[in-house]
Amino acid sequence: MKLIQGGITAAKGFKAAGEYIGIKNKRKDLAIIYSEIGCTYAGAFTQNVVKAAPVIWDKAILEKGNKVHAIVVNSGNANAATGEQGLKDTEKMASCTAKAFGTEKENVLVCSTGVIGVNLPMEVIEKGISSVAPKVEDSLEAGSNASEAILTTDTASKVIAVQEEISGMAVTVGGMGKGSGMIHPNMATMLGFITTDANITQPMLQKALKKAIDTTFNMITVDGDTSTNDSVLVLANGVAGNALIDSEGEAFDKFFECLYEVCKYIAISIVKDGEGATKLLEVELNGAASFEDGKALAKSILTSSLVKTAFFGEDANWGRIFCAMGYSGIDFDPNGVDIAIDSAAGHVSMLKQGLPVKFSEPKAKEVLEENEIKILITMNEGSESVTAWGCDLSYDYVKINGDYRS
């Protein structure tokens, strides 16, 4: 596998566009992804009971098994908690996009992100779709514009593309994502869009996505809030010409590794760009009794406000980490736990077999001054290893969310 230039337009046959149409005050706010060839479609969605209208629409299309030609995305308005009008507006967005490309509304996916509980400015959006759709192209710039148009409180685009030889053919997987706040395991206010020219069946594409989601997007947290709109959508148009991937085996494994790398990159990029975040925290937990146990323990550490603020303050307060493990709901032997921190500045062990280890506070401070820090946990409960990602909690998080609607 190799990293290549581009994002959503890197795979053959995919075009995109992104422009400012007037939903937000200044920044780009409408993106379109398009493939002339109908695409196999896989998706994963929020587990929040309150689901935005576009999530309901996209899940219905997934259940029907329709081929997909386009995705239309608006930012600045989530179209969530908008009732029947929200559903009608989502359908209208699909219809307008379908008309622009000569297809049917059932072949168009819709995503929205932004403020909850406000109706979409449909006159603006309809005109916007009509003006943006004719401008889709397969250039790097077009993909970049699309990646900018889906952002809300994000400070940077999140794009990646990789390529691998499968069945003698070059297969590309590219993606873009958005997310900065309301991020928590089991999906959050994040959107991920992935395109590939791989020739793969829908069941295998869905299987690969679920497997990748479980260890990437579902292993990140910024603030513990799971949103109403989160979606990860994957389109595969088969243009690469590889032998059809219809079962597990070498070809499936190669494709999965590409998809996993794209998902992992976008997921970690979202955490790095967490609202007000100054540090990326990675929990590497070994010796858990099961994956679910390890996930719960890691999530408890990364969502603890006391742990997060300690890292923001660069304070080696290992007691907060140990405490967060203890209230995770997972039963374990505290006497079998080791805790250490690690970064580019070095390694500091703080707990061994459940007891404090004398360490150099100045050295620990050096380790914590880095922007990327690992929290290393070793247990004696089993053989499962789990990795999860989060960030610190700074003053700016409160500032950003205190005036989000202003």
C-alpha cells in the first residue's frame, strides 16, 4: 500500500465540488461528490436515538440496496429535530441533486452538519445545488474544495488517499472527513466520506466498513457527546477493474487494510482537531480480558474531565487515570495494573502492579509538553490489546461551545 495525493477524487471515476452558497456567513458550505457509474454503497450511522433527517434518508437507501451516483452535503445547519419538514427538505436536496445529474433521488445520499433545530434555508440550498453540480470535476482542487465545504468548527480539512495492487490492478481508496466537537465512541458529530474504484460486492464492502469502524471511528472521543448526524459513507464504483471481491481472502484483506488506513487517518485527524485541543492522547491498553472491556476502560480514561485537564496542564497525575479505570464498570484486579506515559521526549513509568513508582517530575513534565502523548496501560486480565484516541480539555473548548450559535 502506498500513500498518494488527493482525497475524495483520487479514485478513478469520482468527481467533486465545494463552494460557498450562503448557508454560513463566509466559509464554503455545500459539497457534492459524483460518480457517473452507479456505486455500491456501505454506511455506518449514529447510535443516538435522535437522528437527523439525512441519517434517516441515507439508512433507508442502504436498506433498499440502491446504487448511488451522488452525495450532497451542506454545513452550517444539521437539519436535526426539524420534524416532517426536515424529512421533506432532505428529499428535496436529493431530488435537486438527482435532477442536476440526470438520475433519481433514490440514487443520491444527503448529509448535513451544523446547528440543531433550525430548518434548512431551502431556497438558498436549491439554488446552490443547481450552481455547484455543473462544476464537479476530478481534480485535486475540486476534492480540496469539497473537503472545506463540509467543515463547521474544524480548523483544517481531513483528507487522505492510498493505493494498493489487488488482482493485478491498482485500486485506490480516498476519503475526507469533518469533526471537531461532539465526538465520542459509537460515532459522533462527524462525517466521513470514502470513495474507491474497487470492484467489490455490497456485503463485503459493508463488512469491511464495520470492521474498520470498530477500531477507528468508534475508538475516538473529544468530549463524550454523541451527535444526531454522524455518518460514514463509502462508495465503490468498480472502475479499477480488479476481480470482483465477493468473499474473504487475500483481495479482501488488501482492500480492508486500505479502508482501515483511510478511516484511521480521518478519525485521528478529527481528534487532533478537537475543539480547543492542544494534545493528542493515545491510550494503548494491553492485557484486557476482551476487546469490549478494553474499549470501556480506554473510553473511561479518555472521557474523564480530570484526566483531560491534567494533560492540558501537563500534570503527571496518574491517580486520575487509575481512578477513571476503576469507575469504568469493568471488573479487574487493580494490583495487576501498570501505567506509564510516553512521547517524543521520553518514557516515564508511574505505576507498577498497582503501586506508585518514584519518577522524576521534571522528566514527566518534558514528556507531557509534547503535542502527542501515549498513555500506556498494562493489565493481567487477558490477552486483548486495544488502542483509542482522545484529546485534552482546554479553556478554548468552553469558549467555542459557549457561543456556538452566536
